[in-house]
Amino acid sequence: MSTGLWILAGVGALLGLVVIHDLLQRKHAILRNFPIVGHFRFILESVGPELRQYIVTGNDEERPFSRDERRWVYASAKKQNNYFGFGTDNDLELEPHHIIIKHAAFPARAPSGAPDYRVPCTKILGGPRGRAKAFRMDSVVNVSAMSFGSLSARAIEAINRGVALAGCLHNTGEGGVSPYHQNGGDLIWQVGTGYFGCRDARGNFSMELLEETVARTKVRAIEIKLSQGAKPGMGGLLPAAKITREISGIRGIPMGDDCHSPAYHTAFSDPDSLLDFVESIAQRTGLPVGIKSAVGEIEFWRELGRLMATTDRGVDYIQVDGGEGGTGAAPLVFSDHVALPFKIAFTRVYRELAEHGMTDDVVFIGSGKLGFPEAAVLAFALGCDAIAVAREAMLSIGCIQAQRCHTGRCPTGVATQGDWLMHGLDPTDKAARLANYVKALRKELIELSHACGVLHPALITADRLEVIDDRFSGRSLADVFAYPAGIGQLTAARRAEIEQLMRD
């Protein structure tokens, strides 16, 4: 055999070994699904900073998440160095709406914390209304709603295992409680307009089916979904191509048809009947019951606050989802132009509840690109008690922002039901990465809190953050969002209670 043939045979054998290695390894879904070819992605990614200096976008330009943001999540999830060198590449003086966190001259002296940087919620979920199964959330960072069907079985399993490792909560999304949600992690069960998992033969809400599921699963709270930021007012859709027999059985829907979630609920139709619905679930299950909604017109929130203040009914938590929130698929106009962005949405809702004196009785949760330390601190400063992350959690388990969620052909096996694409995602490895990401975010929240002179992010007030404009000046968050004097301020006794919670 000639030398050339020997070389070709050697190259072929080497490539064959690479293929075998890629198919058998479990750490990289891209390599399992695309042997050899997948390596080029990692090579290009490794020289990305050099290429971007000349011909590609900057570190902060891409959307929904910039390269800097993705790099921070990936490094945190893999327990790699998530620091950045040589100073900021942001223009701190001229970049409009840039957030500055004002540190204290004398940072807080930190007590020795838990190794997983556990940051508990400062309020008891369901406590003010005496729910039988009220509890304190162990983590102020939890995983937001993503349904089985929208995400793959392996992705859901990885997330549920990951939240068990991190000690946080996993929101099921509106697709029902699947077997993949039951891998050790505690759940918030989201009940949407389709009532999947608790619907009768006609598609109406069934209290009996809800109670049955609660009795056999680790559901800690119920969430009534009114709308989500990415497509408010239009409901949801799971294409028929994504519906397997397993999904059909879990949701109680027929095979072969698109699965529609209506834009409206049939169990209630206004704030008054909504509160009746909430109380009926709380009484039958003993669980805290909350609502999740994007924000448009304000009349609903005004009436909700009035009813909660003047009757013995109320929701235990409110999750405000910003219009910048994500979804598997939505019309462009809804993604871009319907629902207020988080900062505006949350402050309007919080002011309405504050006017009725209800802020102490409600746990406020924020969502919509809040899975980064500075965004999370801003949410706490505005009045949030916890945040919920979704796409950031997807990034931590391997999502590369391919933006193919709506096609069912997610290359990393996260947002697909294709067996070939799913096989690349190893739930055990990805669970650890999700837990690492959550712990890293909590760690930086603690560090930022200490830098501001307090022990818990809930103690950071709106006057601790400033918004810089393009005229070399800044305004506090309280000023920008017209917070009345004293709104969200804690009594000395309440602050002492929170500080003791962190020391314990």
C-alpha cells in the first residue's frame, strides 16, 4: 500500500475514533448529535473574541442574550472561571439606561454562609392567609415555567434533578405534571387556560383531578397562569408535530391535532371570580396559590388590590412576567410590542398593591431576563421577594441560543421531541450544571448585598441603584419609577428579622 493510502487510512481511523468518542461521551449534546462537525462550533467559539474585534458583533450586542451574558452562564454552570478581565467594555457614562449599584463605604460583615449559597425568601408563602401548607422558599432563585412538550423529556428531567441539588423550586409550565418533573425537585404546578392535567373530558377544570395529582406528587404551590410576557392575550400552541402519545396522555388531548391553550379561562372571568377560584383551590389542597401574568391595562391590578384589601380572599404570590420574556414560539408582533417590559410592569403592579397596603401579604416574584446578578438585584430593589429564570436555565443545560425552538429541531436536545436530537442531552450532567448556575447566581447576589452594606438582597432599596442617562447624570430607581416615599421600606424589627434569617 502506498504512503498516501496509509495516510488516508490513518486519517479515516482517527476520524472513526473521534466519532465513537463523540457518540459515547455525555457532556456535550452538540457532539453526540453532530460528531466531528460539532467540534468546529467549539473551535469557532474559542476564537470568538479575536474574530469579534474585527468582523463580528460586540460582546454586548446580541439578543436575546449577549455573548457576555451567555459566557457568564456557561462558565458558572461548568464551575469554570466566570470573571472577566481588563475592565468593562460598556460605556458607563454615555450608555442610556445603564444601571449602577451604589456600594456602601463599609460593606456588611458576612456570616459564614452555606456552601451552596442558600438565600431563603424573607416571606412565608401562604403564611399571611393561613394556608395549611404554607412554607418559606429555601431559595430566592427558582426555575420558571417551561412545559414538557415545549421542552424535551431529558431537559425537564435535568432541570428537576438540578433544582433538587440547588434546593430551589421547579415550575412545571402549563403542560401538566409529567414523570420527568418527578426526579426529586419540589414543584410549582402551573394551571393554564387548557387545564392540562386537571381537565375533564370537555376540557373544563376538574378540582378532583387537581387534588389527585397534588396528592401523589411533590407540588408545593399552585400557579394560575393568566398570561406570559412573550405572547400575552393570545394563549399558547403546541404544534401537532411535537405531540407524542406520552404528551397526549399527560395533557389529556387527542393525537394528530395542534394543542391550543385558549387566551381566556373558563373557570373565572374577572378579578372577583378569580379570587373565588384561588380560594377554592387553597381550601381543597391547603397549598399556597399564586398568579402569573404579563402586564397591560392596569385596571385589573387596581381591582385585584381593592378586593384583597376589603375581603378575606387573596392570592399568595404574584409573578410579574416582563414583555421581554421568552417562549418556544410567538408571533413577532406579540414578542416585540405586546405587554410592558419588566421594570415598568412590575413597578405599576407593586404601586397598586402598595396603595391598598397589601405588599406584606403577597410574595412578589419577577421574571423576564432576570437571571443575571445586576438584573436580579434591580428586581429586589423594586420590591421582588424572589425571581424565576427560564431561558437562563436552558442555557445552563446546554442551549446555545440557536432560536430553533419553534421548529422542533433544537440542536442541543433542549426544546425538541426528536429522539435523535434528545439523545445528546445527558440529564445527570446537565442537572449538575443547572445547580451550579443557580448557586453562582445566589453567590453573586450575596456578594452584591454585602457590598451594599446588607445581608440579604431583599434589604437593598430602590435608592441604592441609579439609572445613568446620556447627559452625565443619574436618577435613583425610586425617582425613575415614581415610587412614593416609604414604599417598600421595612421596619427596623423586620430588617433585624431578615438579618437573623441569614445568620441562621
